[in-house]
Amino acid sequence: AKPNLERLKTYIQENLNQKLTVTELALLEQTTTQSLQKTVRAEFGQSVYEWASNLRLERSLELLRGTPLNLATIAIDCGFANQSHWTRLFRRKFGITPGKARHN
């Protein structure tokens, strides 16, 4: 069965602070990891890991702009190992640091 990406997206967004695996996501959709990877790559042009990481980064940007939470809390709440890991990925995606993004 073809994975339901909207349902998966909601699941990922509701569990951002959890360590999510491709195997776990495939099981949720009752499909194989290969089928899930293929579907996500066809739809978004990226791996499942990259897709989930981008969802985490987008959520972190929302929290930066919409809450007074400190950077370390946002990093952990969005499922990043630590603040420096988050900062590195955030800068790669958005071209600025989380601290600068908060003030933009």
C-alpha cells in the first residue's frame, strides 16, 4: 500500500522530540522501508530522514518567532541532539543562525 504522507507528516510533527526511524514510520503505514523511501523521494526529492529533519527545522523556526522559549529548549523540543547540532542544520537550511532568525 502506498504510504499516506499527510498522516505521516502529522505523526512526525506530533512526535518531533522523539527519535523516529524509517522502520518505525514504515510500520505505521504498513509498508516497507523501501516503499516509504521511494514515495518520499518521489514526492519531496529527499530521503525520509531529510524530510523529517526539515519538518523539525520548520517547527523550530515557528517556535523561535512565536514563543519566548530559549534556544536550547527549542532544539531539544524539536528533536535535535543539542543546540549546536540544531544551529548547524538551521544555518544550512535558512542561511542564518537561530539567534538571528529570532530577531528577524
